[in-house]
Amino acid sequence: MIKVGIIGYGYWGPNLVRNFFSQKDCNIKAVADSRPNRLELLRKSYPTINAVLNAEDIINDADIDAVIIATPVFTHFELAKKALSNGKHVLLEKPMASSVKECEILIELALQKNLQLMVDHTFLYTGAVEKIKEIIDADILGNIKYLDSTRINLGLFQPDINVLWDLAPHDLSILRYLHEEKPYSINATGISHTNNGIENIAFMTINYPSGFIAHLNCSWSSPVKVRMMLIGGDKKMILYNDVEPTEKIKIYDTAYQVKTDDDKNQILVDYRVGDIYVPKINSKEALASVANDFITGVLESKMPRSSYHIGLDIVKLLEASEQSIKNKGIEIKIN
Amino acid sequence: MIKVGIIGYGYWGPNLVRNFFSQKDCNIKAVADSRPNRLELLRKSYPTINAVLNAEDIINDADIDAVIIATPVFTHFELAKKALSNGKHVLLEKPMASSVKECEILIELALQKNLQLMVDHTFLYTGAVEKIKEIIDADILGNIKYLDSTRINLGLFQPDINVLWDLAPHDLSILRYLHEEKPYSINATGISHTNNGIENIAFMTINYPSGFIAHLNCSWSSPVKVRMMLIGGDKKMILYNDVEPTEKIKIYDTAYQVKTDDDKNQILVDYRVGDIYVPKINSKEALASVANDFITGVLESKMPRSSYHIGLDIVKLLEASEQSIKNKGIEIKIN
Amino acid sequence: MIKVGIIGYGYWGPNLVRNFFSQKDCNIKAVADSRPNRLELLRKSYPTINAVLNAEDIINDADIDAVIIATPVFTHFELAKKALSNGKHVLLEKPMASSVKECEILIELALQKNLQLMVDHTFLYTGAVEKIKEIIDADILGNIKYLDSTRINLGLFQPDINVLWDLAPHDLSILRYLHEEKPYSINATGISHTNNGIENIAFMTINYPSGFIAHLNCSWSSPVKVRMMLIGGDKKMILYNDVEPTEKIKIYDTAYQVKTDDDKNQILVDYRVGDIYVPKINSKEALASVANDFITGVLESKMPRSSYHIGLDIVKLLEASEQSIKNKGIEIKIN
Amino acid sequence: MIKVGIIGYGYWGPNLVRNFFSQKDCNIKAVADSRPNRLELLRKSYPTINAVLNAEDIINDADIDAVIIATPVFTHFELAKKALSNGKHVLLEKPMASSVKECEILIELALQKNLQLMVDHTFLYTGAVEKIKEIIDADILGNIKYLDSTRINLGLFQPDINVLWDLAPHDLSILRYLHEEKPYSINATGISHTNNGIENIAFMTINYPSGFIAHLNCSWSSPVKVRMMLIGGDKKMILYNDVEPTEKIKIYDTAYQVKTDDDKNQILVDYRVGDIYVPKINSKEALASVANDFITGVLESKMPRSSYHIGLDIVKLLEASEQSIKNKGIEIKIN
């Protein structure tokens, strides 16, 4: 039985509590939040959980095995470092931390202490992403040529991080999970419509040695909610529309094949347009699988799917995107 | 009565012939195409129009007042220059020409000879764009903050121009027509999946002094056809979905208002989410209005809506985008 | 403080418990279900509620003021009769009971004892229906000419009631709430694809003196979920699409006006097609309002919106529809 | 080479002319319409076709082999009778004629004279219906249990025929083509919102010996255009949505299987919900295939797909539906 403490009972906290509560081999001992009204809410629904104002009460509790950190990004590093130092396994909300350097220190510490360090990239556990992974692993798409994602909404402007740090971790984790090739560079552009210089609309292009390209469009300022991802292979293509209630994934038997003709005046591409196939998606709650993967990982000393490798790679891209935006869209090399 | 010759009877040519044919004050005297089978098609439907193999037969015909050029972009300049030199009014398909320099020479020539020089940016004459223009002119959106356009499809790979030169003129002409502010710079990225180095997927960010930003996503490699444009103002926002048969424009009574609070830890933005309004769109054929604007412009020596100013501005952005892509996404200044 | 007992903890029961639990002026004392595993589930989430196997334990509990009955329809009458006889206010799930006669006896008893008797027609409390009611009351639609509803899905075949008794109460309650005219007759047709003769697909036409007509299409056998209602007035028309997440209601500025021309060879109708307006819908949980209306009704001796009048009228139509189906679609008079 | 005359150049006439014009082995000699402005339109587009005011000029022209009749329904019988009497093959627009009796006389005459008599049920030649037919013939759906069709729109009120005579021939022809079982009876209801008593909204239920059921919902008074047909088998189900531009047909791997359990308190049905498959549809123009089937039928003395048998069966159902509506929805036996 793993004893767990959760730090942060804001927007995501109640979902974490609900899912870890119903997890086997796991017991939520305490939840910390500095806002008394949030603790009041917790007590009403979960009278058996200890509600504390101070995160230290969790980090220093010798009886707690694992700490889940669901606080603003800028606090991740200090809280996780203390928890790991105190010998606790850690699950961090996405993104992992505020910089590559912070992530590397946490990973080093976890390795030294032989502790789990996982990042909650929930999307990797959705039925839709699992199905796409299965399709790609079965080589149904052929060589993957591009991933193009739009994630826009009327979203809460965050005071500390820009829209890429807020929304892109979803797309970047899916991208990293589905296509393991290492990117060599990134370009990003964006705009801030507030006086704090934090971008509320931003775009990212990620370049890969093989000719694969990824593009992200993130916005807090769209009147409509769009969560659409296209993944194009040279055999088939996928449309992943996450706002669709049931038909989230469509596989198009559509392809373009490049001919090796050298005559530049000729059209060099062959087309095929065919049927569409809509696989049934497992409609489970992804966060339950996250909780299970974390607890199992702790119990069995096993690397979870949403590993710190993925967490680090995503912060690398976010850090590079910020550099690019601040330098007028210039290409930033990765590594 | 304006006597017209049309050069090029490929994909767009039959639409031009049909619309100019039913235009008042206009007579199609000849159509040229170097492919005999295309001329055969023309003769079958329009036995009264002279079908010629050679564009020169039109350009040199003293009886023809105006020439419409619907050939590949790289031929625009030579054909238009000769036609203007021979004293003929010219309507060019989009984009106007292959470079800013070419456009400037043509404009100079048209001014010298006092001839019409118009570019067929058809979208400016659609009921949808006219309605959006009307809404913006009535200040219903407030200060416009961004335009974000996605125009992707399984499109024919062009052998001579990349996907931005092919598709972006539509978006750029709409952008230029709706928002007259001069951009100061552009960033573009993209990828070629063929051996000719011509991009089939590309992205463009256009930067403006006021903080307004425009972004274009163009692709010939999408299994689904998306033609979606978001225009965000600080009072209302528009979703223009061109693949919708009837509800092309939705006006969202949605806004975010930036507070002038200096406390950076506060969320600085106020939200409002309200009703949606779907105006009825005039369902006329846009190309009929293009034909009418050109003929009227010739008869009354009037600048058409889709003027050479717009044509030139678009080629400026396309040229800059190509420079940016070739220079790894670097910012290119406009003018 | 009203003390409440709930009978039935099946599909709908947990929703009732959750909503009455968070209701002010109300205390759930006990929940009854004959299935121990259902009670187990209840105890896990609500340790403070008394879980009992026998409905009698609730009906005979002198400490309980009001009873909510969420059991199969054929049990409604006996349970409600006993509860009312024991002096308890009653909220019945829809439909009210198995026959007009049963409904009338219950109403008589409630009147004698001066007790609340309410039927849970939840749809009357949704933001969408409230908005439509508001629009109709403001005479925006003009004279209402028809209501056409399709409610089809892959639904659980009920062993005791046909698809109209199962699904039509939703449509009939909305119809009755929005259009108070008394119908004079009904026709119904349908088919049973099982060996028990209970229709899984059925259709109902309801006829009104004014020329208004209502039509219902109900099915448990559709691969797609459709919940679409059209309400046509001679000034405007409404499309109510309940499976749309946000744009549930569209008001079409569309009308046809009948001319009083006597020449039968002339087309007698004028058309107008205009804009569409999508009002913002309050996204509250309807069942919370049901709970509030019931508790308030008990406390203030006030007739709730979803009154027994509505409950009875719906059973009248259901009973008549069954008669019509069994008599090959013959017209059945109402009253 | 078949010489053809077309009577009626109204809404559908230009489509007939265009398609027969481009048909091989066929020559349009003349088109008749009593309205000079319609003939003017014809002359402008087809200067080689003889434009005549009087239908008799076509029917009596010894040089014409086949007559196409695209006039109001009430004129079909007299025109077709004369044409057949004069030894001409006949293609009639749908519905075939105003009564079963008229249809039977025309069929008798065609058989006597050994002439083609075809009805233009265009939908039978669409790529979508051909694909559904192919799927059903391959027994992919299993035993077909129901067909449910909604065909509603803001349509022109016809002065001579009700909405079922106007719209239902489309659904009835598809139904008859896909499911050849003979129905035994029909029920219909409807309402007229004009002073001429002609229904503008109507519903039809068609009953079959096997337990298959068909239902039609037709309206000229809907603000939205819906053309949706569900076809449910016990192995799979089809959704045919004709207003979808590309994904017209969806095959749901969804089924309900009736158990032979006699216990009526048990739920008797097993469910399966699976993937969805969207086959590519041939996007040809259906009317070109109609023209080809007619001309080929004449040349090779072959029964066309859209035979007079289908034409007659549809008029039987329409006639019965009218009887049912006029008799308050009573069941009308077929044959």
C-alpha cells in the first residue's frame, strides 16, 4: 500500500484525488493547499483525508511514500527537489519544471535516490492516443511525414507562463510518444495582447532530420474550441479530433506518393483517395491509467509510459520555443 | 462593348469564359490554349468564340481591348507586359507575378499607358468576405487582434510554385482587404516532401506594428479539406468556415478585455462569452462580380476592388515568405 | 429541513442522491434498493445515508417527510399510493404511472391529504428548454405550426414498457410545457423486433384543433444518437439539437406566410430566409433545479413546474398511443 | 442514334437537356415549353436545339423516337399516352402519374406497342445508393429490420400535389430498390397549413410481412435541410446522410441481437457497438446514368433499373398514403 500526499487542490487537484482515491494499492493520506476554502471543499467530499495548509506537512511526513505536485509550474522544482531529497517518489503535473536545468537536477536526484519521477502527461493514456500509437506501431500509416496540431480555445490567461508552456505540453507529449525521432531545431512566433509580455497566441514549427515536420498552433483567444491533430503518412493519414464525442479518430486511406522523376516540370506526386475508417475508442478515464501507471511504477520500480525522459524532452522544446519567440522567430537548435 | 481575349483554358479558364460570356458590355472574341484538346472542349460549348493555339494571336489582335491571363504564374509577366505594351487592359490570375520587381514593372507600364491592371483575387468578391468587411467596417469586432487561417487539402502539387504561392494568395488578399495596416515583417517555415525542394506544407506569421498578428497554415497534403479563418477582435470574434454550405460566418459575442493592472501575478484579462449570430450570406457567384468589376473598371477608368495595389502587396509577402523559409525561418522585414 | 427517502438506486438514483445531497433545506435520510451491490456502492460514496433493502422501511418511517420514487414504472402506483397514504410528499420518476386511472387516483389522494405530488420531467429544467420557453413566451416565433422530434439511439430494450413509454415522456413534457393547447387526437405506429411484442421503434402524430401538429420518432435501434426537435412558427423557427455540446438552440429567421388567395393553381405561400441566432444557454444541471423545485414546493405548498397536471397529460397521450398502435394506427381521441 | 424531344424546360429541364446533350447515341431534336422566356434561355445555351411552344410539335414529330416528359404530375398521363400512341419511347419524371389506374394504362400501352416506359427516379443512380445496394447485396447488414428517412427542407409549396407526392418518391424508390419485399399496408398522417388542404408536412409508416418497417418524414416547412436515412440490419446499420459533401454513407458495426429467452422480465437483446466505416462514393452525376440507362434501354430493348414496375409501386404507396391521411391515419392495405 503506497501512501500518497497531494500538493495543490486547484483545478486539477480534485481529479487527482478522485482517481487516486479509487486506485488499488494506494491511500491518500493528506492533501495540501494554502487556500482554506479549497480545503473546505476537500473535507466535504473526503472526510477521511487529512487537509493541510502547508505543503511542508506532506513533504516532511515520514509516513508518506509518494508526493503528487499539482501547483503552478514555477513551484515544481523546489517542491519536487525537497520531496525527492526526503526519499519520496514524485508525480509532477505537466510541464515538468520551468527549465531544462531544473529537470536535469530532479532526474539526477531521482536516479541517485532510486525514486520514481513521473510527469502527468495525461493525454498519453487516453483511448484515442493509445489507438493512434497502436495504428502507427502496426505500420498502417507508412512513413510519417508531418504532424499538425491546433489547440485553441477561450482559455484562462496564465500570469506566469505563456500559451505554449500551458497548452503545447499536450501536443508535444503526444508527438514525442508517437514519433520518437529527435528533432534538430525549432522555430516559434507569437504575440502578447497583455501588458505583461506573456504570449496568448503562439505557433511552433519543429524540424526533424528525416524531413518530418511538426507544427503547433496554440491560443487562449479563440471563440471556438478546436483540438485537431493531423498525422500524415505516405500510406494513410489520421485526423484526431478531440472535441468529437465519439468519432475522435478517422483513418483516411489517402496518400501521396512521390515519384523519383527528375523532370521538374512534371507533377511529381501520385494521389490516392479512398475509404475512411473510424475505429472504436476505449472510453476509459485517462487519469485513472496515469494513477495506475504511477503506483505500479513505484511498486515494481518500473519506468512509466509518461517518463521523465518525455518530461525533459518537452521542456527542451518549450525552452527553445521561448528563445525563438524572443529572438524574432530565429531557428533554435535542440541539443 | 469591351472585346476580350482569354489566355489559358485549363482549370480556371472555363469559369472565366462562362462568367465573362454572360457579362453585359463584354464580348469574348478569342480564347488561346496551346493544347488542342482544351480548344476542342471550348468549341463544343462555345462555337461562337475563336479558339486559337497561340497567345500571340490574342495579344496582337488590334480588335481586342482587354486580355485575361489564366496561365502558370511564371508566364504572367511576359504575357502581361506584351499585352499592356500593345495597349490592352489586363486581368491577371493570382498571384500577380513571380516577383515584386515584375509586379512593379507591370504597374508602371499600366500607369504610363493609362490601362486597367487588375488581379483576380476572387475571394474578395464572395458574399462571405463582403459580409465580414461590412461587419468590420461597422466596428462590430472592436480592435482586431489576430487573423488565423488554415487552408489545407489534398491538393495538386504544383511543379513551379510552392504551397504558399499557390494557396496563400487567397488568405493574404482577404487579410489585406479586411485589415489595411501595413505589416512590418514576416516569418515562414515549411517542408518539401518531393525531390524538387518545393514546399508542400508551409506556415507564415505576419507581424504588425499595432500588435495585430496573422498566421497562415497551408498544405497540399491534408486528407481533409479545411478552410477556416478566425478573426479576433476585442469586442467580438468571427469564425469564417468556407467549407460550410450555409453557415459560413459565425459572429461570437465573445471577448477578452485586457486590464491595465500592473500586478503581474494577477490574471489580467476579463472574459465574456455570449450569443452567436449567423448572418445570411449572399450566395452569388464571386467570379461574376470579378468580371463585372473588371469590365466596369475598364469602361469607367475606375480602380477595381482587387487592385494592383493588393496584387503587389501579396507578392511582397510571398517573396518575403520564400526568403524566410530559405533562411530557416528568420524574420524578413517588409519594405 | 425536509427529510427525504429515495427508493431505487439504479441508473438514475445516484444522480438523484447527488443532487438532493447538495440541496439546501433537505436531508437524505435513507435510500432503498433490493440489490445489495447497489447499496454497497451507495455506502462507499455516502457513508452518512442509511442504506436499506426494503422500500417499506422508507414508506413507513415516520421521520421521513418526502419520498422520491425511481423504480420501474409498473411499481410507481403502489409505492406512491402507500407513501401518500402515509402522509408523505412524493416525487415520481417519469412517466408518472402505468395508466391514466392510476395517475388520477394518486392525484386525488394528494389533493385529499394536501401533499405535493410531482413528476420528474427533468428536461423542463434544462437551460435549453427554459430558453425556448422564454423565446415562445416573448412571441418571437409567432403562431406555432408544428413540433417534430426525433429521439433515437442504441438504447436498452426495456422488458416492461415500449420505446414510447421510455423515451417519449421527454418530448411530450417539452411539447406540453411549450405549447399548452389541448390535443384532440393521436395516431401511432410501431414495430417490435423482439418476441415479447414490445415496440422498439415507434412513431406518434398528435393532432390539435388549431392546425398545430406534433410528431415523434422514437427508437432504441439506431446506431446514431439523434435528439433533434424542430419547432416551426410562422415568424421564426427553432432547431433544438440536444447532442450539440454548446450550440443547442438555433433560431432561424425563416418563415412561410400563407396568402389568402383563393386561386388554387397559385402557390399560396411566401418565403423568407434570413439570419440565424444562437443564444447562449445556461449550462446548469437540470436535476438540481428539479430538486430545488420539489423542496421549495413542499416548503411553500406551491405547484412545481413539472406538476401532476403535466404528468397526467403525458400518460394520457402514452395510453392513447398504445391503443392506436394495437389498433393498426387508428386515430384515438383524447378525452 | 435516338432522336429525343423534351417537354418541359422548368426547374429540372435544363439538367435533362445538359445530360442528354452529352449522351452518346442520342440527339436532342426539340424542347417544348409554353413559356417564351424559358425557350429564350434554352436558345441562348443550345442554339442547335429546336425550341417549340407546343408539346404537340414534339409528340407528333415523326422524326422523334423518344419523348422525355418533365411537366407537372397531373399532365403526365395525357402527354405520355399520346406519345406512346404515336409510337414513341417515354421517360417520365417522378412520380409516374397521378393514380395507379393511369400508370396501369400507360404500362399496358407500352407493352402493346413494345416501347420503353421509364420513370426518372434519379436517386437510384447516385453513387451513394449504388454503394448501399452493393453492401446490402453482399449481406453485410444481415436481416434488414427498418428504414427510417427524414427529407425536410424549406421547399416550394406545390399547388397540385402534397408533400408526399413531391418528396416521398425519392425515399420510396430507394426503399423499393434496396428492399424488394412487398409491403402489406400503410399509415399516413399530415397537416396542411394552407387554405387549399394540400399537406405541407406528412408522415408515412409502411408495414411489411417480415416485421421490417419503413417510416418517412417529409416537410416543406423545415428551416434546415435534412436528408437522412437510417437502414438497420441485425448485423450492421447504415446512416445515409445526403447533405454531407463527402461522407454520405457510414456503416456502423453495431447490432442488436434478439435472444429467444421466454422470460419476459429479462432484457432480451444483446448489443454490439464497434467501428465505423465510411466507404468512398463514386461522385458521378446520377442524371447522366439515368440518360444512359434510358438510351441503352431503347437501343437494346432492355428494362432499365428505374423501371415502370418501380414507378407503379411508388404511385400505389402514394395513393394509399393519401387515402390514409384523408381517413385520419387509418391503415390502408396495399393490393
